[in-house]
Amino acid sequence: MPDLHLQHLQYLRSLAEADGTVPSLTQVLEAGIGDLPLPGAGRTLARWRLLAEVAACDLSLAKLFEGHTDALAILAELGGRAPEAGSRWGTWCAEPPTARLAMREVSSGRVRLSGTKAWCSGANDVTHAVVSCWNEASEPCLAAVALQAPGVTVTGEGWSAVGMAASGSVEVRFEDAEATALGGPGDYVARPGFWHGGAGIAACWFGGALGIARALHRGAGGKPDPHRLAHLGSVDVALQAAAVVLRESAAWIDAHPQADAQAVALRARLVVEQAATEVMRHAGRALGATPFCRDPHFARAMADLPVYLRQSHAERDLAALGSLIAADQERDKERDPWTL
């Protein structure tokens, strides 16, 4: 990863920590930080390190930044048009049953969208979005849409949480809004990059935990406190283990860019989720109430991270990973999935 990226991030993080003000997505992109290596192209770890550093700065910012970079990766993988200079993208592909977009084709590649899209992170900040939708044959599809297009209305509805409040994940209504089709039916999930992006979210969770751990590290100085040092040691164990899994996952994706990365991504997400939960528990017990009340960066991270982690599907993901491991064992009974 170019040193320039780290210099930008250190500068933005210093601004955020100086007075509790968080840089905007526009500021981050204008600083030249949004040009990430594509996943599976040989520098996946560099991509994830940058996502983690933005998350360590602020998790709501990371949610918007990750959505922008994921949209660019989807456009590249599915042959979409190159993004306009200065554009800011969201990726809105959550599919709650009560908020689905209908897609109607009007000409080759041009479509119209109607309905309500839920959990549209950064709806008031982005200029364009990649959205999931359903065609007239009830097949899942993708489309790229400009938020300034007639028929697109950003609401103030759909988000009541304190955590991740700054992500602005509201509902957006589409009334016969013009858009461009991306790929074909089913391509969003079928493409190799789907699980690459899913693992990239784990890098954001790791970054959120990293920001909290750094606060604990700073607070562990001064007069020796064996209990606080024990918590610091526990945080180190959790983060080191998660970092190893992320590094190995990135290397596997780069070595097998067209392979099914579902098991790799699920394992990375679950390991990082567990590590992040441990970091929050130990940091809170070690530092007490003071940073919750007087450190805006720490307080925000401790409120945001539990909400962001719920993008994990918890036991459902564990069951899915278990099913993949069992199926592998059935295909190759001599294979041991846990050999050192």
C-alpha cells in the first residue's frame, strides 16, 4: 500500500481525534484515499488494511467508504461504465422482504426502478448507487442509478439507532426512476467478488476494534495496573489471531481469484466478529466510565461497533460454515481441515 495513503489517513485521524469531528466521505475521497486495489487482483491485503484504517478513524465513515469502494469493484467486475470523476457511490443490496425494488426494462441496458429501498447508507452523501432489484421474471438483478435522477427521493425514515447514526442509513423511494442494468440476473451473488466483498467488511470490523484497542493501549501507560495490563494482553491475543486469519484469507483470495470464497469469507467474518466482541468487553472493563463520557472517538466506536457487527448473521453464518466443512469432508474423507 502506498505510504501516501497512510499519510492521508494519519492526517484525517488526527483531525478526528483533535476535536471529535469526523472527516466526511467527500474529504476522504478528495484526499485521494478512495483508489483501492481491486479484491482478488494481488493486493487484497493492502485494500483491507486501508478499509481497517478508515474504520479505526470512524465506523460510520467506514460504512460509507466501504460501500463506495465495493460499488467500484462491482462496476469493474460486471463491466459497468467507469464512474464519473468526483462521484461518490453507495452499495444498497440489503433485501428485507418489505422493501424490494422492481426493475422494468425499457431499452437495451436501460431500466426503470420503482419501490422503496431500505438501509441506504450515506443516501444524503452519495451521488450514485448500485442497488439490488427484481426484474419482471422475479429474478434478482443489479442496477446503477444516479441519486439526482427524477423519481428518486431520499427520506429521513428507517433508522432509529444511536450506533452508526452518522451513516445515515435511511430509506430511499424510487418512482419509475431511470437506471442502468449491471450484469445479468443473479450476477451479484454468483460473481467471485461477492464473497471478496463480504470478507472486506470483516476488515472494517477489525478496524473498529483496532480503534478501541488503541485507546486501551494509550490508557495502559503511566502507573502500572496489573488488571488493565491483563485486559491489554487479552486484546492483543484477540486482535493478533484475527489479523492472522485476515492475512491468510487475503492471500487465498489473491491466489484463487475466481474460486468460491464463501468458506474463507465466513471464517474471516466470524473470527473477526468474535475478536471485536472480546476487544469491546476488555476495553470497557479496563478503562471504566471515563472514556465513555469524555472521549467522543472512543464513545462513538463503542456505540457503533455492536451495530456494525450485526451485519453478521451470527449462528446462521456458523451453520453455513459448518455445512461447507461437512461437505468438504464428505468429498474427501482423508482431508483434515485443521492440520497445522
